[in-house]
Amino acid sequence: MKKALVLALSLACAGFAAQAQTAAVKPANAQTKVAGPQIQFDEMKYDFGTAKQGDVVKHVFKFKNIGTQPLVISNIGVSCGCTTPEWTKDPIMPGKTGSITANFNTAGKMGIQNKVLTVESNSAGGNAMVSVVGEVKEANATPTMTVEKVESTVGADKVKVKADDTKLKAKAKKS
């Protein structure tokens, strides 16, 4: 009788423990509401690949206020004067979205670039940073050309010229 009572009590405790653990588990995609405003970006880094010197690379960073109070962006600091930001000036209510547009002027820039924008706001998480990265190549670079002799026969030479992935064929007759 004692064994049956202990077994029943053990099963009841195990059942309550399992039920409590199940209630505490949240889905992976669930967002936790934060007391106060909280900014959450769709992406923190934008890779533009390659751009020619003098191009203006433009990208829109979208974000959401996952907090419980209005989010206000007060300023956006940039790592270089070549990057100019535009952003949602009105308060972003809880559950609503806003955007930051980064305009990166590649004039005078060469090589690998990493332009950081520091988002200053009343977010509970403090300042956030997003970045625009990629490579800037010289705009007026001379295309490289390779000339390859393909075939030589009596009376004619065939030459294949390749410049920037464009193939040209030229024939010349000997006199």
C-alpha cells in the first residue's frame, strides 16, 4: 500500500513538473516584449558587392519597435562624411516599423569599404549599429586585353581578341 501511494505521488509530481516546463518553452520565432522601446533590425549589415568609384550606393535598413513604448531615433552618427543617413523622424509606436536609408558616395574611395551608422535612440538596448560594406573599384580603369593566335595557315592568320568578356575575331590575308 505504501509503495502504491509513493508511486502515485511520484507520478503526480512528475506530471506537474513536465507541465510547468512545457508552459515555459516559447517558440523560436516568438518575440519577447521589452518594457520600454526596443529597436530590432531586419538586417544589421548590407553587402553591396562591388561598385564603381563615383557611384552612390543606397540601401534601406528596416526595423521594428518590439518594445512597449514609442521608439524615437534622435540622431544617426556616421563613420565618414561620404555616408548620409535619412530616417523615420516620427515616434515609432510598439509593433510598428520604420526605416533608415544609407547613401554612400563612393567618390574618392577605393578598395574594401565598411561604413558604420550608429543609431542613437531611446531604445532599451541602447545605441545600435548597422553597416554598409563592399568594394569600390576605379571607374575609368583601362580594360585588359589579351590577344591569342588561334590558327595560322598559308595565306591567312586568325586572331582572337578578348576585352572585358567580349570576343572579337579578326582575319588578315598575307600578300
